[in-house]
Amino acid sequence: GLSALIAAICIAASTAAAPIEDACATGEVASCIAARGGERDEVQLLQERLSLNSRLHRTQTADAHVAASEVNASQKLDSIDLGIVAATTTSTTTESADGLTLNGVGDLVTLLSGIAMYGFLTICCVLFFSYARLSYPMIYTYNAMSGLVDPMPADTMWGWVRASMNVKVEEVIESIGFDNAMILWFCH
């Protein structure tokens, strides 16, 4: 650790005889300086201390990086092992490439609430149209009133249903065009 670094610097810096090297080999800065005859001043001591601290920090950082990479490698191996065990022991579904998943717990409630909501909205739209057709005939039955289509729907709430069921595709093509007729024929 730190004492080994201090000893290495003292040994490398000293060119004196064996007593100096013995004092510096112990790793104690004061003994090393005393053995060398006190020739070091405070600035040199601070510089050596700073150098030692930076070397120590680099050593600790390198050790931390090595330890972290070993931990990451170990965790990756553990997760691979867990993934293999989980894949062989569980029956959960995996997410597909397009982001969709298979049915799960609670999906039936979502499906039924969607059917109820959109069913209710569809009934509301049909009732609104049936009422609006009778209240505003120039908007909702203009083609029948102007003679473009036959027959004229009955003036009842559901008269438009029977009239729309009796329309032929050729009549629809003549009155609203081929594209619109094909859409109605496809939906029929």
C-alpha cells in the first residue's frame, strides 16, 4: 500500500549507503529523512506526498475498475444462467418483435369493457341518425326526395333499414359512384 510506495520513492531517491536504505525501506518518511541527514525541505516533502497520493489514487481506481469489470462479468454470467433456468421452468409469454403480447390476466375485462363502450356508442349513433333523418329530411334523405334513388324510405324511425336492404348495387353505382358502391358491397 502506501508504505510500500513511500519506501520505493525513498529508495529510488537515495544514493547513500546501506543505513539510509534501511531507514527508507521501513516506509517511514521521518526516519528516511533523518537517515539522509535532513536534506529534504518541506516543498520536496509535499511534492513526494502529492505524488504518492496520486499514485495511490490511480492504483485504487485501477483496482476498482478491475473489481467492477469482474463483478459485471459475474452478473452477466448469473443473468445468463438465470435466463436459461427461467426459460426452462416458467411458462410466461415473451414480447414479440412488433411489441404485441399474448393475452394475460385482466385482458378479458378490457375486451368486455371495450365491447360494451363501442357497442353503446354505435347504438347512440344509430338512434341519433334515425331521429335526425325524420327531423331533417333534406339533409339525411335528399337523394331519395330528389328521385335519384328508389324507393323512398318510409317515414318511420326504422324505415331507412328496409330501404337500404332493398337497394341493388347497380342503382348505388348510378347514384353515388362505383367506389362508394364497392365499399357498401364489401360491408354488405
